[in-house]
Amino acid sequence: MVRPNKLISYLLWLSLNVYGLAAFAGTDTSPEPFVFADKHDVALGTNVNSNSLVIKGIDTATPISITGGKFSINGSAFKADNATVNKGQSVRVQLTAAATYSTSTEAVLTIGDVSDVFSVTTRAASGDKTPDSFSFADQSKVALNAKLISNPISVHGLDGKATLSITGGKYSLDGGAFKATPTQISNGKTVRVQQTAAATFYTTTDTVLTIGTLSDTFSATTLEGSDRSPDPFNFTDQRNAELASVVTSNTITIAGIDAPTAITVTGGKYAINGGAFTQESGMVTKGNTVAVRLSTASTYASISNVVLNVGGILDVFSVQTKPITENFFARAAAGGDPLFRSEHFLGPSNCAVCHNGLSDSSNKDVSIETDWSSTMMANASRDPFWRAKVRSELKRNPQLAAVINDKCTRCHAPMANFESKTYNETQAIFDGGFLNQDHLRHNEALGGVSCTVCHQIQNAPNLGTLSSFGGGYEIEKSNTNTDLDPRPRLIYGPFDNLTPDPMVVAVGYEPTFSPHIKTSKHCATCHNLKTPFVDQFGKVLSTTPESEFPEQMVYTEWERSTYATPGNLKNCQTCHMSRANGVAISNRPSAIPLRDGFAMHEFVGANKLLLDIFNNNKPQLGVLANNFAETIEKTQAMLNRAASITPLNPSLGADNVLTFSLKIDSKTGHKLPTSYPSRRVILHVTVKDAQNNVVFESGKANANGSVVGVDADTDGTRFEPHYELITSPEQVQVYEAVMQNNENQVTYT
């Protein structure tokens, strides 16, 4: 018989052993299967973490190990040492992606007796042949004929391999032998270049290393010599120059020196290597080119001189204005004050203080006001053709004087138009109006389409729509209840990261980044124009803006061209404002950053005729600019590339008749011609025999500008039709806009 206390002890012992056996028999170190999500298209050489797994199916600490990577438990540091993991803990795997493209690496994680592979595949090579930028440190004051080795540069940023080539020296890869033959190079390589210094004093030699699409130059300059007396140089004097014009000399090349030499100028300015003109003293070296520039006298048959001094050697550039002739009948006209300040605008010379004297990375002069001053936009209100046309419209329809004066000054004298409307002043162009030098808004009118017009046009919701056309731009108005609005006016530009304070302090405008300034719809405000039209009795027939006459629709033409499509986008500014790189957009403060993609304010178009008239009649038209020669040259270049002509299928028949077709491809982003409907494109075709004699000609221009065979040039009621086949000199292919009135007759008004 068992005593009660013994029985209790026995049962307790039995219970403990049963439960102990249960615990021993239930130990589980085999987790539920787990899966890592493989990763693809990852960057080379990067550490990549897997998805996080929560461990299930075990009930005791279980061994964990890894090959090919590291693991982390519950967010701890990644490690590769064996360890144990418990149920409910989270695990991630990390491995390093391959250093080559399209390559897989794997890490195998094992927990108990269960494993899975985490695989990472690097991205495919994209073919990028442009490495990260690299730079060689130039060397100076080196010995003549010295062997020079550059600082090392490391190659990064390539996708795959790229071609390495060199000019003017040799290269070494990873400390190997120097050689000059091109080779293939990949990331991680170290490159040095070698060159031999010049054999003459103060001479620079260049070695250019190119990797893929990127190059840099290693330059070395030898010691200075002692000869600072150049060879004599000569400028070619000029005669018959325009009055009050700027004339530039021929270019001379500095020779005979072997050290930097002082250069000074008296009576004008000079430019080195095509850079900006200056009157400050400077230094030149052998091989530099120099030109001088002066302003001619404002009187006839007068001589102006500029003296250039290089190291004590001097020459004079002399320019004489043309003699008095009997050909000038119009009296001199006032040009306006380009330094004016009005309630909303500044004259262009205010802007020139900071925005002239600019140059690009090649030291080319890209001064904003200088380029602008000789454009049609700068001289919009001086345009004698515009003045004559407005005068004729006023004489035909005096009852519409208010409409005509307003419509025609919105874009030809926009500052005068805006100020006069803002302050409820009478608008008139002639007879004591804007063009009278005593008029309150004369300076604003003569300022044309100036800096503070275009750059104050707001990015309004209607920009690029009908209500913004014909000068419907929006410019913020000052508080007209006070004499001075204390807020700076916003002036918009295409660059961001600006330092506005200097401009605010200087002129009261706050430079503000707004990309709309670079869009075609910004130009559309004046280059799409609809006007009311009348019948023969002067009654206005158009009743809505939509029904008005489309006098010029350049923007709409562009919208419907291939140049407006996203894949081939070229805005107005793309073609009419060429680009420059490395430009500080202001000459002050000195620390202003350099900008690429700077749009030169040359506004080149096709109106060479008016530019020639401006250039040849400056006093009579009140023209202030002296930069027409360059603008005219660029205009002619634009005309030359406006279209291409290709002869097709020439054939000489049995009857000795030559037949051929011509393919004309327009290169413009609008109609050719476009804008005001007085412009023509004439197809001038000449056929010559073996002796160079003209045997057929269509489209021959006469000395007075008329064209042989064009019906409209002898009868203003007619126009030249289009032809599929031309067989006579009296047939001329003419491309032009022809206006007709409400009675279907040709009209020019």
C-alpha cells in the first residue's frame, strides 16, 4: 500500500517525465519553405537587399548560414557568420551586384534544412559613350622642349567600352608605356598624357585626349622670353563711311614677341582673338589677332582715328566719312533717348550697362543690347515702310484713326502704346503724336520692341490664344494711385538660380525665372495678327475677332508645322536666336555663374531690305545702332538656307528641247514667305549653253526690283498665277500672299 505522500510524489514524477518526453519528441528545426524575390536591372557594384522573410514552422533556435552574401536578423547589421534564428524573427539577405553588365550573382541562405537562393542581375549596357567629366591641370613656365606628364585622371561613367584617342601627344593606361594609337577603354582605368613642350619661348602646346564623346586638353606654356617688341603691323584705312557709325578694322596678327606684351588704344577700342571690344589696357601674346573699332564722325568728309600701341609699336586706323552729295533730301530725325525711364519701362541703354560687354566660352562678343540694337525689333517704329503704310491707312480711313493708331503701335511702339493707354492719354503716331520728339511718349515709341517689353510679358492663361494675338500680351500695371510703386517689377528670363538684389537696386526690376519666355506662344503675341477690314465705303465688315482679316499668322503656321511636334520641337527662338555657351548673362557682379544655351539677341529674320535702308539712312531715320553689318550678314545667311532647290530628271528630247523638274524644299518652320503680305519668293531659273550664253530665263529681276513676266508688277489689279509647267520667260513661279477685298479684287490695303 502506498502512503498518500508517496503517491503524490510518484504522480508528480510521472507527470514531469511524460511532459519531458513530449517536449523532447516535439523539437522542430525545419522551417516552412521561404522564397526570395530575385532582382533585375540593378546598378553595377551596388549592395542589394532582399525582401524581408518572417521565419515560421520551427519551435526552437535553429542554425542559419549563408554563402555568397550576408544576412540580417530583425534589422541588425548584415553579417556572414553562422548563427541561430527563432520562430517569428525576420531575415533579409544582402549581396553585392556584379561589376559587369548583364551578370547575375547569388546568395544561398540556409535555415535548418531549408534553403533558397537570392539572385541579383545587373542592368544591360546602354551604350553610353560619354564618361564622367575629367580635367587635366595645365602647366606654365615649363622649360623649352621639356617632356611633360599630366596629372592622372580616372575613367568612370561609361556603359561598356569607349574609344580613347589622342592628338598632340601620347597616353599611358594604369602606369603602362606611353603610346599614341587609339584603343578601347572601360571604367576604372587611370590615364595620363604626355607631350613635348615647345622649342620657343612663351608658346603653348596642346594635347587633346578624347574618351568616347568627351575631350579635355592638357596645355603647357613655355617660359617667357624677353622680346616684347613686335613686328610692325598695318591697318587699312577706310573711306566713304556712314556718318555716326561704328567701323571695324582689318585684323592683324601679333608676331615677333616671345613674352606677354602690353597693348593700349587711343580713340577707340580693340578686341583680341575676336572677343569683346574694350578700351582698357591689356596684354597680348605671339599669334594673337587684334582688330580695332571706332565711331565715325557725325559730319560729312570728316576723319576719325584710333591708335593701337603694342609694346611701343604703333599704327593708326583712319576712317573718313562719305562726302556731301545731293542725294539726301530727308532731314535728320530724332532717335529718342535710350536712357529714358517711364512708369513701366526702361530705355535699352539702361539694360546695356550690365548686359553688354558679354562674351561666350570662345570669347565671342554676345552683348545683348548691341545685338538687339540693329534688329527689326529695335527699330520697329523707325521702319519707313511701316510708317508709310500706317499713314496711307489713316488717309484712307480717317474715321478709324483711333483703331489704327492703337492697333499699329501695340507691336511697333509697344511701350508708348501701353503707357498712353494706362494713363488715358490720346494715342497718335503722326502730326504731333508719338514720332514728334516733343511728345511725352516719344522716347518710349522710339525704343521699339525693347528689353522691358518682351521680358515683362506675363505667362498669362491666354498666352498663345486668339485674345493674346495682335499685341494682346499682359504686362503688370503699377499702382496708378501713387507716384511710385514700392514693389520691384518682375522681369522674366529663361535661367533660374538668380541673384536678384543687384538688379532690384540698380533699376527696380526683380529678375524672375519663367520658361514661357522661351516658347513660341511668347512670340505669338505680335507675330499672329488679325485686323478689321472694311468695304469700299470704309464700313468695318468684320464683326468678331475670329472674323477679322489674318494679316499675318506666323505662329499658327508654326503650330501646324513639323517643328511644333514634340519629337522635332523647334521654337521660334531656336532658329531666330542662335545659341552660345559659357556666358555670364550680366557683366556684374563678378561671381555670376556661366550659362550654356544662352540665346543671342540677334533676332535674325528675312528683312534684309529694311536693314539695308536703316544702315544707309541712319540720320534720316534716327537710327542709333552701329551693328548692322553683322546683322545683315546673318540675315543673308538665313535667306540662303531658307530653302533648297534640286533639279530632277533633266532630259534633252529629239526635238532638242530640254525639260526638267525642280524640287523646292522649304527649311522654315512657317510659310515661305511669311508675315506681312508684301513679301515674295521668286523662282529664278536660268539655262545656259556650252558657251555660257543664256538661252532661257524665268524670274529675272530688274534694277528697280520688279520681275520680268510678273503680272502684278505692271498691273496692280493682277497677280501671277501658279504654274505646273513653265515654257516662257513671261511665266514666273511666285510664292506670295495675295490679299483680296470684299469684292474679290486684289488689294494692298
